[in-house]
Amino acid sequence: MKIYTKTGDTGQTSLFRGGRVTKDDVRVEAYGQIDELNSLLGFTLAQGLPLPLASAVERLQAELFDLGADLATPAQAEGRSTVVRFSEAPIIRLEQEIDQWEATLPPLRHFILPGGAGGAAALQLARAVCRRAERAVVKLARAETINPLSLRYLNRLSDWLFIAARVANQTAGKAETLWVPPNQRES
């Protein structure tokens, strides 16, 4: 199979199981943001993460592919047997991991600045991209019917990425940099 089909040369693309839209369509923007987040998680893995986090990030990549497939499939395609729809199980798993990891971290009393170990900094960047993807999916949800679990997953995933970055820094022995309000900074 060739990687290029030439069917998108005029600025349109095919949706899974349902028609063609322009490449700047809100649906394409939403699942494109998910694809970018997934690629960033691959980059994050290349930065080095402790094994439990690395395995979890690989799982997230598969989940994000599922989510992208769900978002790329219009609601009217529901009756087709090969439609991938996102379920609640990944959301529950994210919540369980957040609770488990948060119990091992010092409580947050201040905002922290992104950074630290390479993997932790990449996870913080992924968190910011996840929030952008979430905004794109919110925009899609205002325009069309989507699986509501998509938004719940992205909201929880951004929390997970924040906690995972803290765990990565803790594992690497890197201290978190606290945000200091302007009126409390030294000149």
C-alpha cells in the first residue's frame, strides 16, 4: 500500500466510515490535535522515563489512537460494526494511577513551573498540548455530536500528565521549581 493516495490534494480528507470534509474542519482539527499529542508522547518516551511511567505512556498512545478514531467517525456511523468508540475503562485507570502516584508525592502548596528531568519536562509539554486538544474537542462538541467520554478522558489525561511529570522528577531526584508571585520575587 502506498503512503500517498492523492485524494487529499484539493484540501479534503475522508472521515472513518462517513464522507469527506475539508482539512480545516473542526473534526479534523480535533483528531489532528490528538495525533499531535500522541506524537509528543512518543518524543517524551525518547527523553527517558522510569519504567512504570514509560509503560503507561505506551498504553496512553494506544488509547489516544482509539480516541482519534472515535473522533474521526461521525455519530451517524454508529451502526457499523467496525466503529471504534471510546469507553470509560481508560478514564477509570487514569484516576486510579493519579490517586496511587499522588499518595507518594509531597502535597502541593504552590504552583510549580514545568521543567526538571527531560522526561518530566516533556510530560509537562504534553499536558499543555493535551489541554489544547481538549479545547479543540470542546469546539467539535459544540458543532457536532461526539462521544462525551472523549472530553472526560482528555480532562483526566491532562491531570495524569501533570502528576506523571512530578513522579518523573521525583524518581530522577530533581526538585520542583516553585512559582513565586511577582511581589515576592527578589529583585
